[in-house]
Amino acid sequence: MRWTVLDDSPIGTFSVATDGDGVCGAHFGPVAGAAEVPGDEVSRRAVAELRAYFTGELTEFGVPINVPRGSEFERAVWREMTRIPYGETLTYGEVARRVGDPGAARAVGVACNRNPIPVVVPCHRIIGAGGKLVGFGGGLDRKVKLLELEAGVALRQAWS
């Protein structure tokens, strides 16, 4: 696993890990030993896509992802996260319903917290009942920035 750090994102330092096949991790903040320059094609693509996302030029990641762990339920939640359209949100309860367990809203929250690839697997698009912004491993301030970024881009696209 090779980590690359992006020091200039609008949510602060953000690190992304690749394993040669795809993105396998992401972290809010620096990671010891992370390089500033991507070392292989997958790393270069991941960094380029993240930079484009953070500037509002990319609305859907195309870089492959390689999730190294997680229960069957967590993987189902993470797959569902990737289906939430850019600029939109779903509640924890709605995600639970979509993965076939309507009573598992809290378990969806746990899966969000365990998401190994935040931003690329967009756990920030999941919100509490009634539109409340609850829980985010990167902090609610980052969740707000990501949602505002996407809302602004989606609004500009709708009005273009």
C-alpha cells in the first residue's frame, strides 16, 4: 500500500492509499511516510481525480477501488454509498432500507464510520433523519464543506 498526500484540498490535508489495483484507503490528515508525488499510474489517477473533485470539475470517481476489509453488511452499505448521486443525500434509514434491512439505520452509521475510503466512497452524503448533519469521521466541518462543494457544483450544472 502506498500513501500519497494532498496538502491543498479544501478540507485540509487529505491522504489517499493505493495498492496498484485501486484506491484502498483514505485519511483526513497526513499519514506517516506518505509521498507528495504519486508513484504509479493508479496513484496518479487517484490524486488527479481527487484534485478535480475538490475543484468541482469531477462529479463521479472513475478510479478503481479495492476495499480490503468489511463485513458483508458494511460492504453493501459502501456499495450503496457509491450509488448516491453527486450533490444529493440520503438518510441512514433510507440506506438501511436500500440494503435490505430497514431497521438498521444505526448499523449504517457504524458502517459509515468504518468506511476505509471516505470522499471516494461518499459517506458524507448520508445524513440523519430530518436532514440533520450527524456523525462524520472527518468532523462535521469537513462534511459541511463537502456537501456545500457538491451542492454548489450541482446548482451551477442545473442552471447552465
